Amino acid sequence: MNTVQIRSAERALSVGTWLIVAGAMLYSILTVTPLMAAHTPAGWKWTAPILPLVVDAAVVIVVRLDSVLARLGGDGGRWPVVLRWLTGCMTLALNVTDSALKNDLVGMAVHAVAPLLLIVTAETGLAYRRAITAAVTRLEAEQRAEREAQEQAARERREAAQTQARQEREHAATEAREQREHEARLAREQTAREEAARAAERAEKAEREQAEREAREHREQMREHQQRERERLAREAEQRREAERLASEQAAHRQQQETAEREARERAELLAGGPVSEKQTEDVARRIVAAAFAEGLSIRTAVELCGWSLGWVTARYQELRDTRTAPALEGASS
């Protein structure tokens, strides 16, 4: 039996119990009201249904609360039992009292059916509900245990699947890591080879540059040496030229001095003759005028020394002045 069937039986018990309670209450009210009306003052006969209603309300409370306690698996103690039997006995007494006062045994038996059925139904329903609650609890416990077992199995399956997936991921990660390490190792080896090749290339390039630098330095040194040698030779040539120039200047100076001394001697010889009485030849006269001009003598003195006229001597002086002035003007213009 499953939970649905148990719930259906429990609903059938509840429906049947409340039908019996409702029927017993209605029958009790109809039976007890005339009795209460007969034993109530004339002005208060309208209160005759109150007592059966109060007793039946107690019955409803007992039945309802017993069902709730049974459903919850609780126990209200002895007072619910006292109230249940008290209401049952009161209902039974109220229903059979009228027949008992008339000494009607059949009436007593007939009117005792509904109260007795209500009392027995209440007790039986309580027992049924407790049994159903125990069964439901046991079934729920079994279902809960089954669900827990299923959940445990599902959890174990999930854990196994997760473990397998984790192992697969770890295996894949290990393979990927090994692959990466292998690729990284290959990359490092390739990088090392490339670095070695670059280092060798750099070393070769450095050697070439060193050789080129040394060759360049050697060429520079050779050029500097040649330049220094050329400069030395140029200095020596310059020194030789300067020495030759100085020597030529000295020779020219000596020659000029000798010429000047000779000319001075010639001028002195020409001027040493003193005034003449006869006119000298033109060549001698020119030489005497030139000597007098060089010595700074006056024109008249030159006339006396050469014997020529004043005008002619003046003209020669002017020629000599022009001859002296021309080189000076050419130097100033240059």
C-alpha cells in the first residue's frame, strides 16, 4: 500500500466519522429537545435545544481534536479521554432518559444506538487514526529512507561521475601540461639554438668589425704616418725653401750692399772731382747727376759737377724723381 491509498482510507474514515457525528447530533437534538421542553418552565421552552447543542459541540471538539492529535502522533493525556467519555455518556443518557421514564425498553434500545455508535466511532476512529498515522509515519520513513538511499546512490553516482570527470580533467590537464612543457622545452631548445646562432653571428660580426676596425685604424695610422711624413717633408721643404729664400735674400742683400757700396764708391768717385770747368760727356754727366740726386745734393751743385746747364740737370732730377715715385705708387695701388 502506498501513501495515496493510505490518504484515501484516511479521508474515507474522516468522511464516515463526520457523517456519523452529524447524524448522531441531528438525531440527539431531535430526541433530547422534546425531553428538555417537557422539563423546562413554560416561558423558557425556547432554550430546550441549547443543551443538546452544547453536548454535541463538545462531541465535535473531541472528535476534531482527537483526529488532529492522532494525525500529529501526539497524546493529550487523560483529560481528552475524560471529555470523550463524559460527552458520550451525557449523549447516551439524554437520548434514553425519555424512554426510561416511560419504561420503554425498546425505545431505550433504539435511542441508545446513535450515542453508542458515536462513542464507539470516536474511539475506533481514534485508534484507526493512530494506526494510520503510525503506518503513514512508517511508510514516510521507509519512503524517506528509500529517497535518502536513492539520493545517496544518486549522490554517489554524481560523486563517481564528478570523480571520473575530475580524473579525466586532471588527466587532460596533465597531458596538456606535458604537451605545454614539451612545446616549451622545444621552444627553449629552438630559442637556445637561435640564440647560439645569433651569438655566433654576433661574434663573427664582432670579429669582422674588429678586423675592419683594426684595418681602418691601421689605414688611419698609415694615413696619419704618411700625413705626418708629408707634413715633415713639407716642413723640411718649406724650411729648405725658407733657408734658400733667406740665403737668396742674404745673397741679394749682400749683393745689394755690394752694389750700394760700389755705387756709393762710384758716386763718391764721381762727386770727388769737384766742380769742372768743361762740360762732361752726356753719359758721365747723367751718372754725376744720378749720384748727386742719390746723395741729396742740390741741382746747382750737380750743375757745377757735370758742367751741363741748369735746365738739363733739372730735367734729369725730375726724371729721377718720377722714376722713384712710380714704384711707390704701384705698391700703394696694389
